[in-house]
Amino acid sequence: MSDIVNAKAYEEILREMTEAFQSRSGFYPDNASDIGIRLKVLASQIYSLNYKLNWIWKQSSPLSATGEYLDNHAAQKGLARREGKYAEGELIFYTLQPVASDTDIEQGTVAATNTLVSAKRFETTAAATIPAGQTSVTVPAKAVEIGLEGNVSAGSIKVIENGAANLFVTNENAFVSGAQPETDEELRKRILETYSKPVFGGSVSFYKALALSDSEVVSAGVVPVHNGVGTVKVALETADPVASEAVINRVGALLNAQREMGIVPTVCAAENYSLDVVGDITVKNGYSAGETLEKCENIVRQYIQSLGVGDAFIKADIYKLIMECEEVKNVVLYAPSEDKLVSADTLIREGEISLNLIR
């Protein structure tokens, strides 16, 4: 988007004003003169107005608007910025021997992965107690930081911050549902997709944008003419493994209310495809093999979790992400044997991730 108001530096504005004055009056204004001081004061005010006008011009279009002003453009299209989410799961606090008396686990107790360089931290969201004579208690918890980093595999959490010497922690199941807040560029892309809706007939981007306007929908795939002319299928991904009937019905009502004449939308949960990833990682000398393997597995896991409905698994992406780690010397993926392409109503989910160490 070109600037309708040319952004100029204060010095440039003052120079142009000084030259214009000299051209019309025949003499150059001294910096300490009354005219010279007036020109400087006026130039600073013009610079301020010029800057503000240029900024307002940029916020007037979704092509260049940012922050809350981009949110306003989204609202005009019935969209809202998707908030980030904390990964959630359960922590098991346990002892090796039955406790002699009730052992309390306070709400807000923090546990972490044992990765020294980039430990992920989690806190309990409720208080709990290991009853006397028992050895464990399960407590709901969430990641301390918002985003994908909190999505960790089962058994990753092993450290209690400021915990007692005889108390241990683990997670039998993975922590899931962590999501990054939507960036300006991601929201801008969704806004611009709504403009591609034609006057007549259905549009993939139109129905996708409508589905994504629901706060619980993480991604959506659209299959046009899925059951003959005038039909369109919209497949949903939510934080749950399968989109609930409540979300499906809510999105269905929205699509039916705004559908084009002659178009019959069908809303369903995305089909899940479990993808196994198997490979070898060569670790550079001087680095921890266990921590490097865990880091690489998390990279693969987070990449898969970032895929939306209909998105393909591209092996080159994984190679690039892993090779950006300074600890890694080389990586070879055996499975999948090639890029995995899926239909527009299918979502790739994490299967078995098995990376082996090569020295």
C-alpha cells in the first residue's frame, strides 16, 4: 500500500520551508532571527501533522493496519482475533511410600520438564491432597506460558519447583490445546480472504472465514460441490480431538444464516489422520543427546499441531526447523517417506514420533 501522505523528516520540511522563504524574500533567514525561529517551530508542527496523517492513512486499510485498528477491520467482516490458549492436562504427584499423614498440594504449585536449557513450566489449577496411607493424587494443571510450547508429551514433566525431597511428579498423558495468539499477519490474511467472496456463487475463503469467526474453531477446511452443485462442506478443527456437536451446530447456524442463495452448507468435524514420524538425529559433540532428542521431537510435535485442516505435512519444513538447532549436525526422516497431502476436510494429527540418536 503506497503512502498517500509522504513521510518527511523534520530536517527535510525545515529545508523546504527555508528555501521557499529565501526564494520569495530574497534573503536567507538566520537561525537566531525571529523568522528563523518561527520557521523551526512551524516545521516541527508540520512534521507532527505529517506523521499523524501518514499513520492514520496506514490504519485506514486492512492491508497495512496493525493492532487494535486491524481488529476493527476484522470486526467489520464479522471476525475477531483468535486468542492464544494455555496447554492443559493433569499432573500426578506421588511418593514412593504411603504418606503417614495428609500431604497437601497447593493450587499454583509449579512443575517443569527436566530440560535444562528450555524447561517448560506448569502450574496446578486446583488444590489437592494425597490422603494418609496413599501414594499419589492427580491434579488439573495448565502451562505457565501461553502458546504451543506448553504442548508436551506424556512423561515429560519430572521436576517440582521448591518441592519436598520425597515428593515426585509426572504426567501420564500429554498436555494439549496450547495455541499461539493470532498475529497481525494471520488475522490480516483472514480478513483479506473475505474480500475474495464473489457476488454470485460459493467461495471457499468466504465459508472458511465464517467458520473461523467462531472462537472455538482453530482451523477449517472447505470442500466445494462435495455433494453436487450448490453444496459445500466445512470441516472443523477445535482444541478437542473431535469438534463437539455444540460447535458444529453453532457454526452450521452461522453459515446457514449468511449463505448465498442456492448454496447448502454442511458442517462436520474434520477427519483425523494419524501421522507417524520416524528418523535419525545426529547430535554434535558436546551437547546432551537426551535433551537434543526431546527438543527435536517437540519441534516435530509443534509443527504437526500448527497444521490446519487440509494442510500438508512437508518434510522440507521439518528438515529446516531441526537443522536450525545448533545442537544438530544432521537429520534423516524415514517416515513419512514423502510429503503427506490430505484432502480439504482432513486434519493431520500426531501419531508416533520416534527420533533415534546417531553419533
